[in-house]
Amino acid sequence: MASMIRATSVAAAAGLAALALACQDANSPDKGPPGLHVVAGAGATDTVDAQLAQALVVELHDDSGRPLSGVPILFTMADRNARAYVLVEPARKMYGGTPVDTTDARGRAVVLVTMGPVAGTTSLAISVLSSSQTAMATTVTYTILPGAPAKVVAAPKDTALYVGNSYTLRAAVRDRHGNPRTEAATFEVPGANAVTSGGGAVVTGAAIGRGRAVARYGSITDTAMVSVVPRGTLVAYEPGGYVPGAKQKIVMFGLDGSNFRTILTDSTITNPYGLGNGPLPRWSPSGDEIAYITQTQIWATDTLGARRPVLTTANAVDYRGLFYSPDGQWIYFTHSQNGALSVERVHPDGSGVESPSTSSPNSMWPSTDPSGNQLAFQFGDYGLRILDQTTGAFRTLGQLAQAPLWSPTGEWIAYLDANARLHLVHPDGTGQRIYPTDLVPNANFGWSPDGAWLVISGVQYSDANRRRQSLTLLNVASGEMLPLFFQHELVQPSWRP
């Protein structure tokens, strides 16, 4: 059976006793040059997975040129870390899992060679396994060529683009193992599409929506997806995953991924992802400041990272809600004291801390309508209430809801149900919509300034990038989803006014 010899070790055979060497008569016709020599099969070139028609044949002679029989010959990769390698199948014997063949009466060892799956040049080391012949060794080199074209790989596989902007699609023709070939792919944009192309690799955003471009070589194709997105700027939390030492950041970028930069890195930002703790960065209505929280504080920062404290509390500022009033006069937040949650608010200069009369135990996730008078919030596990801050009256909507967020137009309240599915409902409780998707959303999402879009963070399930914390745009009117597969894991998005 063939063995992948780049992972084998000659050391396993180091304990062999000295082997008896059978000598031929000095006048033998098989007499040859002393030492170990390659007779046939060296320097071959063939494609991946090909078994060479010519076996590798080596001969071993003593100092007098007489063939040595019964001597084990080892075949191992010269560089065990090389990506390209060959497979060796001894014609006669395997020793301890290491490819070994024993010399015959003519002093010959013979092995069959099969090219490995990785294209490139590689060398095979051949050595004598004998305490009296350890210095005898040689190498042979093989060139492994790519196999037949089997697939086209387009890149980027999924990207975002503004209308009128362009990017260059790349594509490589590869064999079945992924080795690149020299052939060039062609490009096309099929049918009605959100992108256009002049027949080349340049893809241009034509209309907001989901588009696709195809790279082709003969009948082999690969499809690259494109989200053509509305223009806008987001701020979000980049948690850095659970990798030790990873930086946790508040970042800012365009919806097409452009102008990505870090606003600040804060060691007090802890525990990433959606419903876990995080800074909850939120734009001020003027778009010149961003409020965020740490464990016991509310902060404000400009887009260059110059920050100032807004409020320091003796207890925790909870992650379940941070919201600027539409007029910019208040920052609403959730306060945690002795395990009880309550909605509070403070002026952006840190003055006037007060508690709206929610009359609800464990109230959280505050947000207001455009007037700032109607305050929606979650109470208990999944209750949804609206407080009239002028009269003090409140009403309960029948929905089981968490993380309610009022739209900038006042038309909708977005929320998640007990199964983390996204819903919209009018403030009077009518017109409920549910958006079943392959997205598993987190509780922190944001509205576009015109109320036409929601930007959601959550785990995406996609062929292009499975199980990754990503952002998605939801068109509220049509329900179309535009995934944003950036190179960063991003949560808690907020759309700049």
C-alpha cells in the first residue's frame, strides 16, 4: 500500500542490527561503481496523482563494485515540510510503515512512485539502512504538474458596492486539488442584475440589491455575489472573538466596507457578541459624537477617538439598551442595581440623571418615537410597553418582544421574539411582520436615517462564509437581505444620521 512518505521517519529503524551482506563474484556482470546509485526513474515530470510508468531503480555496490544483496533501502522526503511530495510503494517490502525495499541479488531496490496532489518540485532522499553503510545516500527530484482544469475560483466571493462604483473581479482556473493553472477565465453578468459589466472583469453597481457575476472557463463556472448597498456610514463593535490578546475595538466604516478605521480600543470593553456585554456604540443625532458604555460608565467620543466621560455610576450600566433621544437632549440607558434593571436617562453633558416613570420591574432596552415623548421599552422577560412621558400613562402591546427599537420615522418598532426572530410592528400593535431568514440576529441593531433599512448583526449561514458574525441590511419594504461579508467580525451596528 502506498505511503505518504514526507511524514515518515528513518529513526524508527535505527535499532536494526548489522545486516549480512551477500557478495557476488568479482567477475560478476553486475559489477558497478561503488556506493548507492540511481539506475532509472529519476527526474521525472508528470501531473498530480499520476503513477509513473518507470519505476525508481537504485543499485548498491561495495567498494570493489560487487552488488550487495539483502540490504534495506529507505525512501523518505528530503524536506518533510515541503508541500509537494510523492507517494512511494515498495515493490517487495515495507518496514515499520516506512517505505523500504531490500536489494536483490543484483544489488537493486525498486519502488513505484506516484505524484502527490500538490504541484511543485520535490526531492526524494534514498539511503541505506545498515550500521555499516550509513554514509551511503542520494536524492532524486520530481516535478509535479497541475492536473486538468476542474474548477474556477472567483474572488472576492462576496463583497459590497455602491451604485456607480466598480471593482475588479479576479478568477483562477484550478485543478481538482486546487493547484492553479495558466488558463484565463472570462467574466459575465447574467440577466437582470444589480451589477453590470462590459464583458470584462470590472463589475459596476447598477441598482441597490443583490447582484452576481460569473467567472467561466469553458463549461466550468464560479459565481461571485455582490451586495449593492445604499450609501451610509456605520459604527460598530469589533469584539476580537475569544482569542487571547485580541483587541476589542469601536470601528467606523462605509456600508461598502470602505474607509474602515478604528475609533478607539478600550481594555474595559469586555465579553463580545450581541446579547453579551459590549460598548453598544450609538451615534448622536448630529452625527458628530458616539455614545458607548463600559461597566459602570457612559462615554462619548468623536470620530477621532477623543473621548469624555458622560456619567459614572456606583452600579452597572447594563448592556441592554443605549439610545439617544431624537433631539439629542437625552441619552437613555439601562441601569442595573442588585440584579434589578431600570430605564434611566441623562443629558449628554452628564447632568440631570433621572428615571422615567415606567412603573415596570426589570425595564430595559429603551427607545423613543421621533417626538421623544413616547418611550418604548421591554419589561420583564418579553413584555413590550410604551410610556407617554407627558401624561405618565402607558400601554402594553401584546407581542412577546425583546430589544425594541423605534424607527426614525415613527412608523415601526423593530424587536426580536423569544426565538430571536426579527419582527416589525406599528406602535398601535397592528401590521406585524416577521422576517424569516437564515440569519440568526443579535439584539443590537440599527435603523437607517430614513427608516427604509435595518442593519442587523448576527451569525450568517452562507456558502461563502459559514457561521461568521456579520452584518446584514434588511429592506423593510421588500424584505430583501443584503449580507455584508467584511473581513472583520462586527456586531452592535449603528447608522450615522
